[in-house]
Amino acid sequence: MAIEVLKRSKPEAEKASDDARVRGVVEATLAEIEARGDQAVRALSEKFDGYSPAQFRLSDSEIEAAMAKVTAREMEDIRFAQEQIRRFAEAQRASMTDIEVETLPGVILGHRNIPVQSVGCYVPGGKFPMVASAHMSVLTASVAGVPRIVAAAPPVNGAPHPAIVAAMHMGGAHEIYVLGGIQAVGAMALGTETIEPVHMLVGPGNAFVAEAKRQLFGRVGIDLFAGPTETMVIADETVDAELCATDLLGQAEHGYNSPACLITNSRRLAEETMAEIDRLLKILPTAETARISWRDYGDVILCDTHEEMLSVANEMAYEHVQVMTDRDDWYLDNMTAYGALFLGPRTNVANGDKVIGTNHTLPTKKAGRYTGGLWVGKFLKTHSYQKIVTDEAAALVGEYGSRLCMLEGFVGHAEQCNVRVRRYGHKNVPYGEAAE
């Protein structure tokens, strides 16, 4: 392989030390929330958001008041986005069917897809209030049939963000809280005097929110480990530097630690893209963030062949992968580790983030090797069941089961099988003896 790194992000050891600092803060904060409940949540909200209302849950009248501040154009845009996301989520839900099959005469096996009974949906605020995250989590949970959907987002400028509240309400949230950060996900997962705990947490967030979800996993379910956004552009000379640079910086503006990577087999495109990034950073309004992100977390990797490009991309397993080549469908057929693919120059990650219909909560930090992103199926639990309806089947399965239990030394297990053989079988097996 002839793979050359033209630009490299900062060493993994430095990134690891950042993660360790976050872990300690989150662990102490969650312990405080568990010990002191509402009191701790209020103190954290005052400290980080300067926000301490009479109650953090919005009343119906407060929801209406917030939505009244959303313009007609903004409301129409939210409706359009939610229509696309609902349409795709409903198609995904329809693909997940309950099954029941008779595997042997008298032996019936099946499974049912049952919604998680309560979900906490976190919607990031901060520098960029992410209205779209409300569609992605709340609306998708609603399509899945979750009976209790709790949504939380931090205040923006000391008040609920009107468009986020509108998106949550229109998406189907049953409870809306104006809470941010660790205190939001901690309160929803652990519960407080006024917030009943949920069974599952979903939604993106900053490094502290992502780490809180990781530490809470097990006590509650989570969708996936959604760390800082990652974007990868796989490109050849069918596209130009403007498209590549724009797509890289379009995601690097998320935060100071948002990885962005160009993989190409064209040295000319690589060099021109780096020059174009430098030019755009002089005029981009969010350049202060994007510049640091590109400096510390940007990579440019030059390969000889598409096979090498594919191998590097699968190994890095980035969240967003923008493919602009002369063989986009070949990458679709052969990519195995990623969050979501965006194929062709007409497509872009921003459409996926906001409106096109697929979900934008996606695996990061190489989690695409073992999980896909948030989708309607994440809110459904597939539970199996079995029943035996004939005496002959009970005796037949019981005989095999008894012998296999004894093979492992489980006598009590074997007796569960034996008692069925004795009751329903035609052989007279003495009590306590395995079936022949």
C-alpha cells in the first residue's frame, strides 16, 4: 500500500487526556444528582445556564407561548422536515414485523416488537440550538409507539428556545423540560423528586452529555455513543476542491474537537482542498471554531487506489461519509463501517442533519463497526416467545432437552424436561430419571 498522510490530527494521547478529564467531572456530577435530586439539578442549572425557573417542566400554556414566537416560515420548515423524517421512519417500522412459525409439529415460536415504555430525548442547545435533534429523537420514538416520551433541552438566552419547543411538541413529546447538559440526562435517567426516571436515553450532545450517557448505560439503555461529530470526504478528480473544502468545514464548525478527514487518490485535489480550506477560514462566520477543529482534528490522506481508500475509510469508521467519486455505488456495496453514507456531489451531510429524512444521531469513535445510528428500531425491543401445543411435541422436545441438560450437568434443568415427558409422553419414565 502507498498511503501518505499529508495532514495529521493531534496525537491520540492528547485526545485521551481530554477524555479522562471529562470522565471525572461526569462521574462526580451524576453522583451529586443521585444523592440530592432536584436540589442538585437546580444548582447545576443555575451554575451552567443561569436558569432557575419555578419548575423546569413546561406547562401547556408555556409551550403555547413559546410556539407563538416561531414565525410562520419557520413553522412550515419544521413541518416539512418532520414530514420527511416521519415518512422514512414509518417505512422502517413497517419493515419490522412480528413473526410466528411452527418449527416442528406442535412447536410454535415467535417474536413481538414491543416499544420501550419511556424514553428521554436530549436536544443540544449551547452555541448551536439543534432544532433538528428534536425531530430525530422525539418524532422517531413517537412513530415507534413509545408511550412516554420525555424531552429536554437547555435554555437559550435564559429562556426556552421557541423552535426547539415547537419541534418537541409537534414531534409528540409528552413532557418537555428546560434542562441542559449532565443535569438533563442525569435527571431523566436517575429520576428526582419531580422527574420520573426513563428506561432509555437518546440524542446527541457535547462530550459531557456523551460521557454521561456512557456512564448511565446499564441502568438505562442508550441509543449509541454519540461523541463529537465526525465527517469524512472520499473524493477523486470527478469533483473539485470547493466541494470538498465546504463539506469538511461544514461539519468542523460543530465544535473545537470535530474530526474532519479527506481521503483521495489525487494529490492535486488534496493540495487544492487544503488551500481552499485556508481561504474559506478567512471568510466563514464560524471560522473561530472550525479553524481549531481543522487544526487539531483534521486529516488529509492520499492513497493510490480506490481499494486503499476503501480500506482506510472502513478502518477509521467515521460518522458521516461523503462519497464523491466515479464509483459511488461501489463504495455503497463495499463500505462496512460508518454512520451514514452521502453518495454523490448532489448529496450533502447538512441535508441529512436537518431535513432529508434519515436520522442524524449516528455512531462516532469507531462505533460504526458494531452499530448503526438511531432509527425507529432502536425504540423497539424484539422479544421471543414459545409454546408447545401437542403432547407429542412436548415429549419429543423434552427428551432432547433432558439429555442436553445432563450433558452440561444441570440435573434440575433436566427434570423440567423429564416431568413433561412423563406427563405428556407415551413412555413411562420413572420420577427423577432422564428420558432414554
